[in-house]
Amino acid sequence: MAEVITLILAAGASRRMGKIKALLPWGHTTILGYLLQEAKASDAGEILIVTGAHREQILGAVGPLTAHTHHNPDWESGMGSSLASGVQEVERRFPDAEALVVILVDQPLVSRAYLRRILQAHRDFPGHIIASDYGGFAGVPALFPRRFWEALRDLSAEKGAKGLIASNLAQCRVLDPGMAITDVDTPEAYEKALRKSEF
């Protein structure tokens, strides 16, 4: 399989949570630590973390986890800005990469098993976007072949990949994500996700 890179977006300010979501306890590690662990175990290639609001704290926590990091100075513009910035950095650092898996740091129920399903769908349907079913739309976690990267770079600052996926549904395979799309934007959501976890 062509080289795949995993992009973890961890640039937000976590205002609704009141604490840095990436560094919240999760099992024996943090949410970010868990996602790095699962991405590595899934064989989803090199990992690049996009930082923003809490760059120093996240860099301090990554340490021995040995993931690549990239800071988006325009993180306040919105998720689209961080995704576009991350894609540009992937192109610079990994010129031979052919596909990109995008994960949000506030989705701690993403598992290695689900990431492997995304990678298998990519092998089965090369050239297609592999996205997660949210019911009324499809979104991330998602895999984007290189031919879609220019469109990712051109995303408006405040919008993520949902619109790009929606406009390319004929070239998209949508998977049932189970609990993988559970997000933890608030303390209540975090506590609820903890109850759903397997530890």
C-alpha cells in the first residue's frame, strides 16, 4: 500500500471543556497519548500532530511518544485552517505520501480496529475518500487520497472537511464508525465517553 500519513488535529483552545482536551486522562495515558498509541498500532504510517492554542503543553507531553508536530499560527481562524496547514506540512515532510488519515483529538473512542477498517477500505477502493457516517452527513475520521489534498489546502478557515466530503460523495466510501465519532467538547461529554471506554 502506498505511504499513508496520519494527521491528528489538536490545535483548538478547548474553551468549552475548560481544560486541554488532548491532555485529559484516558486510561493509563492521555487522550492524545491514546490516539497516538492506536494510530501506531494500526500501521497508519507516520503521525503528524497539528498544534495551536496549547502548543507548549502538548509538545511537553508528547516527548517520548516521538510523533512529528507542526504548529499552525492561524489556529484561531478555525479547524479548516489547521487542517489546511497540516496538509501543507505533510506535503513538505512526506513528499512520497499518497494518502492522509485525519483524526480529531477530541474523539478518544477512535480505535486501532476502526483505523484498520479505514485502511482496508482504502486498499479496496483506492482513489476514494473513506469517511465516517454521522447519520445526516459524513466526516472524520477520514482518509483522503493525495488527489484531494489541494482541495483540503483550500478549505475556508472556519470549515473542516465535511463540505469537501459532501461534494465528492460519488468518490467516497462511508463506514459505520460505531462509537469512534463520539466527541468530548464538554466535561459532561468527557465523563460520558469515559463510561463508554473499555478501561
